Amino acid sequence: MSDNAQRAKWDRIAGQLKEKWGIVANDLSAYEKGEMQRIAGMLREQKGMSREESEREAESIMRNS
């Protein structure tokens, strides 16, 4: 597993944890940040995007949903 793939996987997992914390703490901001980090990590894993590209794409997805 390449270094980029490992970091992408970590971003996805960390995003999931932040989402769950946002639910438990009733913190919408934490939930949204976690969701964006999870989506960006998934994009990096699946499409091999750079961190910047995946973050921009995740922001776009969040705005359009």
C-alpha cells in the first residue's frame, strides 16, 4: 500500500470518527468537518486524487447536497 493510499485511508477513518463524535456531542460543525474529511479520503483512495483535489471535490459535493 502506497504512502498516499495509507494517508487516504487514515483520513477516511478519522473523518468517520469525527462524524460519530459530532453526533454524540450534538456538534453539527464537527459532524460536517468529519463528513468532508471522510469523503475526501474516499476520493483519494478510489480515484487517486491529490489531497487538495479531493478536498475541493468534497467541498463541492457537500455544497451540492
